[in-house]
Amino acid sequence: MTLEDLQDDIESAHSEHGERLTVDTDRQTRHELAMLVAALDPEDTDELVRTAIHTYFQSIVDRGTLDFHLRSGYDCTYDEYLSGMTYDQMAGNQFPQQQDNDDRRYQF
């Protein structure tokens, strides 16, 4: 997959989720959310969920986990996604790999 495939998948997921996101929660998640609501007293629980997603996203970016998964699935990194081009495209392929031309290898 490529950088363009990643862009298409992100746009597809973005439109699929729309403005509202419905998530089923288990008992542990509800308990932890209730604890956060009690401790932090937010205006609404939606703000806590948004903050949790932002925090999780930032942590996997900082640890390099996002780049690992993007490289595995799309052969690009988050920086490449943000810039809209791969590192090879940014560098302009200034240093192409030398072809395996052994014709002159042992000539003096």
C-alpha cells in the first residue's frame, strides 16, 4: 500500500464516523470513565473521550508505534503523510542506488 492508499483510508474512516461516534463500553471502561468524571468534573463526558483519544494518539506518535504500523501497512510514516510525499520524493532521489554492474568490478 502507498501514501495515497493511506489518504483514501483516512478519508473513508473520517466520513464513516461523521460527527457522532457511538462506542459500546465494557464494565471496566464505564468504571474508569465514572472515576474520571467524579475526579475531574468535566462539563460533559464527551470532552473526556475526546481528550483520551488525543492523548492516546500523541502517545503512540511519540513512541514511534504509529510509524511502525504505518510503515508495515502503507510503507510510509506519519511525517510523510503530513507532508504529502515520501522521503524519496522529498529528497528528489538525488542518490539513486547503484545498479549491480559487476562488469568493471575487478578491472584495473
